Amino acid sequence: MALYSEKVMDHFRNPRNVGVIEDADGVGEVGNPVCGDIMKIYLKIDNETISDVKFETFGCGSAIASSSMATELIKGKPLSEALKLTNKAVTEALDGLPAHKLHCSVLAEEAIKAAVKDYYDKNGIAYDPKDFPDCDHCESCGV
Amino acid sequence: MNVYCDNAATTRMSKTAVEAMLPFLYDNFGNPSSLYSIGQRAKEALEAARADVATVINAKPGEIYFTSGGSEADNQAILSAAAQGEKKGKKHIISTAFEHHAVLHTLNALKKRGFEITLLDVHSDGVVTPEQVANAIREDTCLVTIMYANNEIGTIQPIKQIGEICRSKKVLFHTDAVQAAGHVPIDVEDLNVDMLSMSAHKFHGPKGTGALYARKGVILTSLINGGAQENRKRAGTENVAGIVSMAAALKEAAGQIGENGKKPISLRNRLIAGLGEIPYGELNGDADRRLPGNVSFCCEGIEGESLLLMLDDKGISASSGSACTSGSLDPSHVLLAIGRPHEVAHGSLRLTLDADTTEEEIDYVIASVKDVVSYLRNMSPLWRDLVNGKRQHVFAK
Ligand SMILES: Cc1ncc(COP(=O)(O)O)c(C=O)c1O
């Protein structure tokens, strides 16, 4: 059996939405170089809807594929919907990830939330902090 | 183009090795312990293989014990020395921080049984010094075990000098020569080693076959109990086909070492020079004291697994010491042992060549690695931060 599903390999080989949005309305970055993965999500937001999204990722194949898939899943969606994106949904859309790679999909979920939070912060929009867990709650890396 | 650059992981069997094995799978299938002719023919072949392996490393046939591979040989060497040491109340073992897990995990098991383990630092060049060994030896040291050449970064250790020290201090010395055998000359007399491990699949022989050299007088503990095979030190009907094939592979590989041989030092250096052009990348380990086929690099701003997957798409098989390829959270203990910070160790690439690698293939590999590194850096937020000066580079250039 191959390490990754066809879907993962497709998103790894042809990542969707790679790049930077210079005038992004929200930017979220999670992970760190010591753990070996960093994801950065850039959002353009019009009328509380994600009109454009780009990502940059430093990480393994599944990290790149998870970011790519996550951006596809939120592009054009209202923020309220994007905030409901779970790592499980990203994993399922990729036809699964090996157990020790699941944290890549968690990073994707967190990167999106971090970008939305950044947008809320910049625009003085109120939110419930409970909806935005920080990196610390996860035990996937020992840092 | 398909280029296999992972010969440190395993090698393709040579034609010689395959042909040597075949008669013992079918015609001469007998059990070497049986007294009838087909059994005895297998026995003769087994003993001829033992003599051949012994000759290559300048040992005596009675000093060669066939095993299931390098891991078993390492385990047996260490556990044997520990058993003898324990009897005399000597429970201190010296090794290095960057041994193969077959050694490190065996030492860990001994630690739980009350042994004290000293792991010597291997410095940024990936080489221990004989002085470190001399300083570490104590009254209660029962074994020094130091690998001949490292499997990830290819650095070669001063085995002969370490052997002299151990000999003069009357401490047993084992070397894991799994990466060295068939690649650099080995003479156990000259090297002053008491035990040495090798594994056939690293020199174009079959997987699952190896040998432990144990100098006459060294008392081995049997790890596998049962029949009287291997002078009662390793029970189980011998893997005759594998052993015969290993001997043939070792003879062939050893014959190719040296100036007239076709070993790939110049190609290795070409590859090192080519990859050296990648900015903010650095060779791991000493440039000269390394195996003829080993090239190991760390590149800033990228992660090793994605590098390997992209190289695989280009037909290149390589390996990395990143956490994502090891299946653990930490990058390779070898890269950490030579002082690479985590973030750089994640971006490591090991390319290990063999005698058949061509210049064209090397040039293709250089071009492909350069392409993939710049592609991945282009999508890496870490690289962007390094370029923008938001984070500090690890390497000077
Ligand atoms: C240095 C070293 N020691 C031991 C081993 C284990 O050898 P084997 O795979 O034959 O058990 C290897 C190979 O993986 C190795 O590179």
C-alpha cells in the first residue's frame, strides 16, 4: 500500500491556492520550524465571505496536501462556515491520512481559525475566544 | 530517468550474488547437518563461504559466525561482552551518540539491567577521537562499541587507533561495520578489533544474512537456542543460499575497492560540489573521512519528506532524517548528534551511490534536487521569513 491516498498525492503534486495575498484581510500562521511544519493562510474577505485564499506551507507531503485541501474547502464560503471546518473534514476530503500524519490536518484547521481571528482582531469584531484554540492544546509536537 | 540513490538503506543484489545462491535453492538444497551427500555438499559450501568471508577481512574461518543480518550481529556482540563483563562486575560500556539503533537500543536494554553507558560526542564533523575513548575507559569498562562508518552521514571513525587503545587497556572492542564492509578495506588484525558486524544486503548480497566476526578467545552468548549450528553460538538450520551469496557478494565488492576499483568517490565529490551550490545548504559530516558513496546534506527552509516525494516523482530514490520520514516527532538522532538544530535536520537529504552510478545520473540528481529545493522554498513561509530577515539563518551561506 502506498503511504498516501491518490487524493493526498494529487494535492501534494498540484497544490491549489499556493501563494501570498499581499493585501490580505486576515493572516494566520501555526506550527513551528522545530516541529518541522509551519502553515500560513492568507484570507481576502468580502461581506463576511472568503473571496480568496492562499497558503504557504513548510512541511511534509501531508502538510502541503492538507493546506491545499483546506483552502479548497473554504474558498467562497461565508466565514461562519469556514470556522466550522474540522480537521476530520479535511482528512476525509483527502480520503484519509496515516495516523501519525493526522496532526497535519489539525494544523490546517488551526491555520484557518488563526487567519479568521486575525481578521476579527484587526476589524474589532467580537468573538468567543473558546472558538479559537491555540497551538498549546495539541500534543503533536514536543515543544 | 530512474536513479536509485539509497544504497545505504539496501542494495540491489549483484548478478554474481544471485547466481551464487541459485544452486542452493534447488539442486543442493540439503541440510548442512545431514550426513548424506546433498547435505554434505551444502556443508562444504557453507564452510567455503565462511573461509571466503574470513579471508576478505583477514580473519580465520572459525572466527566467523553467520547471523540473520547486521542487527543480530550487533545484538550478539554487545550482549556477549556484557554477559562476560557482568561476571567480573564490569558493567560500563562506551559507545557513541550516533550509532545505529541496533546498537543504541541494545545498550538501552542493558542500562535497564544496571549497566552504565557512556555515549561519546561525535562533534560537528561526525568523528570521535581516540583520545575521547582513552579518557572514557574505566576499570569497570567491559566493552567499547563504535561504528566503523555512520549509516546516515557516512563518516568513518578512527577504528585502528581506537582498537589500539582498547587493546592496550584490555577492553573488548566491537565495531558495527555494516556500512563499511565491502566499501572500504577491512583487516581485523590491522584494526585491532575483537568483534565486527556486517550485513550482506549493504554490499549487493541478500537481505536477512549477516556475519559476526569474533576473535578467537572472545566468548559469545547464544541469542538463539537450539541446535549446535555455528559452533553452538547460533542455533537454526543455516541459510545456506544466503550465506553462500553473501560470501560471493563480499568478495566481489572488496575486489572493487581501491584506486583501480570503480568505487564512486569522484562521483560523490561531483555530487557534493553540485549540491554545495544550493544556498543555505551544508554537507553533513567531514568531507574526506566519509564512505565513497555517501552524500548527506541539510537545506534550510524545507522539509525532507516532501523533498523525497518530489524526487521520487522524478525517478530518484533517496532518504532523509526528517521527523516525518522517521515516523517519530524528532528528526534523526544522528543529525542532532552532530549539532544540527531541529529545523535544519528536518530538511536533510541522504543520497548514497554505488559503483554503477553514472556521471549523467549524478548531473540529473543535482539538477533535480536544485529544482525541487527552490520549488519547495517558494511555498515555504519559513524560507520567506529567512529571506526577509524575520528569522536568522542557521548556515552562513
Ligand atoms: C550501521 C548499521 N548497523 C546495523 C544495521 C542493521 O542491519 P540489518 O538491516 O542487516 O539488520 C544497519 C542497516 O540498516 C546499519 O546501517
